[in-house]
Amino acid sequence: MSPIHRTAGALLMALALVQSAAADPKIIKKVPPDFPEEATRRNISDGTLKAKLSIDGQGAVTAVQILEAVPPKAKVFNDAAVAALSKWRFEPSGKGESVEIKLVFAQE
């Protein structure tokens, strides 16, 4: 699946479904994460996170787990990513499932 590019102020963020079970659940609502002030203060301008989302049968995200941050200093984006991904909605499937999302943070 190709990345989805979105610009929010000086933030360029790519979102992509990187793995799921049989078929990728359809996203019906995306909330982009804010670029953390702490990252700006620490001069961290980019990083990549991989997150696992648990989705209930109604399409609501019930849990977000950050699996990886590259480079390690990209952990500064964890809280913003969890807050935003928790608000995502997927098309209801009637059953619980999980999906992995790749988030790329980069200031332009």
C-alpha cells in the first residue's frame, strides 16, 4: 500500500498500513499527530514509528502499542502518536482485529 502524505503546518507525515491479517481494515477517520514541542526543543526533526492498533468490531481503536522507534530518539513522538491513533476509526467488521501502522515524522 502506498504511503499517505499529509502536511500539517511544518510537519510532513507519511502514514501507511504496513501489515494486517487477511485484508487491511478500511480507515474511515484519521487524526494526524501533533509535532511535539519537546522534539523541537531537543532539535529532533524526524523519526519513524511503527505502532500496532487493536480494533474492536465497531471499528474503534481500543489499544495502541508503539513497537519501534527509529532512530531511538524518535521515542519523543510516542505520546503524540498514541493520542492521535487512539482517535482513528475503521469500517466496522463485526470482529476484533489488529493492524500495524508506520508513521514518519519530518519537519519541512
